[in-house]
Amino acid sequence: MPESPEQYRHRMFTNIDKQDPLKLQAATPAKLQRLLKGVSSAKLRKKPQPGKWSVAEIVCHLADTELVAGFRMRLILGAPGTPITPFDQDIWVNALHYDKRNVSKAIEQFRALRESNLALLKTLAPEQWKLVGMHAERGPESIETIVKMFAGHDINHLRQIEAILIPKK
């Protein structure tokens, strides 16, 4: 049974615990680079099991969702209360050809977008962190909530990558 939107949000918040979500987000590109250093393309593209994403697909997902996060935050800042459209990540894996994309370029895309989003966040006034958009599945989401969710999202996918590349004995 898939998790509910509330369960997903709770899981992402639990991932970050009491850590600073901006520091977590700032550290993710370097952690990703370290994890993937020297890993062959074949290993990056190998699915750990049927129906599960490869490391390459996870990296492309991170890059595309960073684009989504930046867009959503900009929508909210420009038009508080704006509707936020969800997307089906599994459809994106196929429709956006994650299996054919260049992993190095996806990492670079992720890094550049993350730096841009963090630079924007550092300019926000305290009241702007409380501005909300209306997510079609999860309801009101503030800039603050989005930042926490994406920090938890990073941790979730870094753990998945580690589990694939460094299997437990």
C-alpha cells in the first residue's frame, strides 16, 4: 500500500531530525559526487531489483526534482496561495528517459540548480518563509516546509544510493 501524502511528509521530516535543512541541502551535491566517484556507468545503470530505480535514475530524479522545487518556491514567492501541481515520479523516469541521460550532466544540473535555489533562499525575509502554495495532494506548503521536505528527500535518496553501491554483507 503506497504511503499517504501525510506519511510521506512525516518521513521526509523524520529524515532530517533536528538538523538544519539548508546545511543538509548545501552538503548534498558533494556527498553525491563522493558516492559516485569511480563507479562504472554499468554499475550506475544497473537496477538493484525489478521495479526499483538504478543509481543513474535516482540522480536524474534528484536533478529534475531540484528544478521542480525551485519552480514551486518561485511560484509561491511571486503569487502566494498559488496551486502546486504534483507529478508522478515513476512516469517521469520513463517519459524523461532517465535510463539514457548522462549521469555526470545530471549531477552538474543538480549542483547548479541547488546552488541557485540556496542563493535565493538566503535572500528571503523571515515572513517569506511562511508563504504557502496549495499542493493538490498535501495541502498548504510553505517555503519552509518545501525546504525541509527536500532536505529529507536528499537524505532518502542518498541512503538508497548507498544501499545500492555499498550493499550490506
